[in-house]
Amino acid sequence: MRGLHPELRRKVRAGLDLIRAEPEAGKLLRDELAGLRSLRVGRFRIVYRIAPLRVIELVAIGPRRTIYEETLRLLRRP
């Protein structure tokens, strides 16, 4: 988050606050990323999952162009 433009950083923080208030705010992902959710924040996406006991696990934050491939790569890592 430190390297982000201040305006984008503000939007990402607002997105994280929304997820904390309403965990189901993001859309459900499909196929290989089933079980994860994605919240749109401008051109960026926040990818997360809702774990048992409604714990929110942040998986990745990044530009839409690459975030889904990078998330899949992270999840496949041993």
C-alpha cells in the first residue's frame, strides 16, 4: 500500500472498511478462484475470502489486469 498514489490508497482503505462492515459486498469469483470474493476499487481489485467465524482473509490487492492470474499463482504455490 505504501507505493500507491495517495488517492488510490484512500480508495483501497475505503474498500477495506466496506468489506469489514459488509463482508458479502464483493462479487463471488468462479472456477479456479471459487470461494473467493472480489471488490472493485477503481482499476484495482481487493480479493478476499470469508473464513469460518466471519473472519475476513485478505488474499491480494492489485490492478484488475493481472490480479486474478497472480491470485491463482499464489494459491497454487506449495
